[in-house]
Amino acid sequence: MTPPSPHIQVLPSPAEVARAAADRIVAAANEAVALSGSFSIALSGGSTPKALYELLASDAYRDRIPWADTEIFFGDERCVPPDHKDSNYRMAREALLSKVPIPATSVHRMKGEIEPAAAAREYQQTLLDRFGVGPGIDLVLLGMGDDGHTASIFPHTPAVTESAATVLGYFAENSSTGKSWRITLTAPFINRSREVLFLICGGSKAARLQEVLEGPQDPHRLPTQLIKPVSGKLIFVIDAAAAGMDSD
Ligand code: 6PG
């Protein structure tokens, strides 16, 4: 079965990207809870989603998400303690999780502070216990690096070809933070999601994003091309700069 083609939304600014993403998450959360009684979301790291997390924690959005029925997962993590400046968990905690009424037991952190392979095995078990072998997370947030990576699936690494594990812990020679041990959801697991929502902003990503969306398949060089939900939605919300539109 051919995976659905991506839905691409281009907005003038990162602020409007964050707002569109927040609106999408509100809708997806309430749809999921109405359908199944729960909503699962995997948060992405990096800098782009910070504005989205702050918006979701704001008066305008906080009460529109059923936090009591929401479960938080992570798409990837740097192998650092949870209070480290590079921790994706720390960024999400400070921008969102510490500001909304989500039960602590509903936040499933990747343990960056322990041995990567052990952390990956533990997270893989968490996902198996929660999702079994069927459909995965309701909504996975992802970003894309200038090099075309997504989550912590970096070009020309074992993460690109990993097909058995749902979570991988490995050493990335050229990560977004230099040489770095990482934990990441693998593409096959991400592709089991009901919805994948990419947030991509900034002119530095325009050329790579065009290659990803319009160029030949080259997933070793462009791991973002691996993300093709088997039956879920694939949505890109990008700003004008990332779409290669000249700023006025
Ligand atoms: C990470 C992220 C990573 C991120 C991209 C884009 O841990 O680095 O999960 O995949 O989404 O690098 O990062 P920016 O949003 O900072 O450009």
C-alpha cells in the first residue's frame, strides 16, 4: 500500500508555525481521547518546538488539551542527565511539562543519564508494554536538521538502516551537538504513528528540505525521507524561509 503523500503547510513566520502546530495538537488530542480515551504524543527536541511548547502551556491553550488523558513520550534524547543544558527532556519540562497538569507517571522520559544501550532497551520495553506491535503513538512531533536528520537519525549512521529495534542507542559522529551518544525512536516505529507532524523553520533548511520533499530517494544522506507513516498522516508545517521564499 502506498503511504499517503505529505500535507505541506507554509506559513509566514515561526510564530505562526507554532500556532498552527498547537491548533493541530489540540484537535488531535481531543479526537484521540474521544475515540480511545487517551492521547499519546512524542515530543521533539532542538530549538524549533520550544515556542510551540510555551504556547501549549499558555492561557490560550493550556485548558484545551486533556492532560489527564495524555501521555508524553520523546522522539529522541541526548545521552546527558535530565537537568543538562542539552537535554531535550529539560527543555520540554521547562517550557511545557512543569506548567501543565500532566501526571508525572504519564511522562515517559528517555533516560539519557544511563548507558545508551540500556536506556534504549528500557524505552523499547516501555513502548512494547504500551503499544504492543500494532499502531504506535498518536502524534509524533519531529524537526529536521540542516543535514536532513530527524529525531536522532543522522545521515550515514546505523540509525538509518535499523529495522528491528524500535529504539536505538548509539554514538553519532556528526550529530546536531557534535560527537554525541544518542537515544532515538527508529523510523519503522515512527512510521507506525497515526500522525507525524514536522515543524521546520529557517532558511538554512530550505535547500535540504527541497531535496527531501522533491529530490530522489536518498535516505542514507537524507534520513527525513525515511519518515513515511504506513497509514498515518504526514504533515509538514514550515515557515516561508524554510520553504525557500525570499523574505521581504
Ligand atoms: C535533537 C532533535 C533534532 C531536531 C533537529 C532540528 O535532539 O537535536 O530532536 O532532531 O529536531 O535537529 O533542530 P532545531 O529545531 O533546533 O533546528
